[in-house]
Amino acid sequence: MKHIKNTLDKFLLDRELYEILRGRLTLLKWEEIVGEKLAKYTQPISYKDKTITVGVTSSMFVNDLNYMKGDIIEKIKEVIPDSPVQDINFRVVERVTSRNRAKEKPSTKVVLDDEDRKWIDSMVVKLNVNKQLKKQYRDLLTQYRLDQKLKTKNGYKKCEKCGALFKGRGSLCPVCVIEGKKY
């Protein structure tokens, strides 16, 4: 009989979920990485293929940030030591959402409930690793769960086939629809 820990680790590693979650953690910790002043003019948009995309309010900022790219990646590695981020793409956006306003709005605040904490505890207890790695895994799962709750609060729904959160019509996410997966 296989231990669930080995099966879970293999499942996450096979689907590169560890790397994806660590990469998305950069988006969540952006203000801590670049500082409050720079965060006012930038907004992380996405993480894909070891690259984060960051929205910037001005093309002049894009040029300056491209010169600072190496320093920012080093700072990412300091804040998130096992971060897979290797590159940053900057692009001009119309506006950057103010983090201060977002913090004041109760609609953007989510908290974990007892069920969430039990789920996180049940995942962490299965790992047979050192305390530091367990703590990092707990932090990662906590951020993941908070992100899921925030997306759900902002109108995302769960795909009936794969369970991914998405915005749109229907009960299947765009990937499941494209792949022709039918219920």
C-alpha cells in the first residue's frame, strides 16, 4: 500500500503545481518585494512559464524597471527563496489598483475559517519533512486558500469537471470546453 504523502507529492510534482504555487506567491508578496512606493505604480498581473507579467502605469517606468529587472529578481529570491521566477515582463496598463483602497474595502478581505484550517492541517500533517519545509508548505497552502476564497468572492466559480476557478458562462472552464471534455 502506498502512503498518501507519496501519492500527493507525486501528484503535485507531476503537474508542476509546487512550482506554479511558488510562482504565484510572488504576485501575492509583490509589495513586500518591491516596496510600497514602487508598488503604487506597478501591479503583478500573472505568472506563467517562470515569468511574471507586471502592469506599469507609464512607458517611462517600463524602461526604468527593465534596467532594474535583475535586482527585482534577486529580491524575489530573498523574499521567496525557492521561487521559480526567472524573468519579468513589464507592460503599460491604464491604471494600477491602489492597494490602500483595496485594504480598506471589506469586500476584498477574506479570512480562513475552521474548515480551511483543518484542510491545511490535514495536508501538512501528511508530509514527512523538516519543520521549515512544513512551515513553507503551510504558508503556501494558506495563500492558495485565501486566493481561492477571494476569487470566489469576486465572482469566480468552480469548473464542474476539473475544479479550477474561472469567470465566465457555463459550468465548465474554458480549458475543459476547448479540450472537448463533456459531462
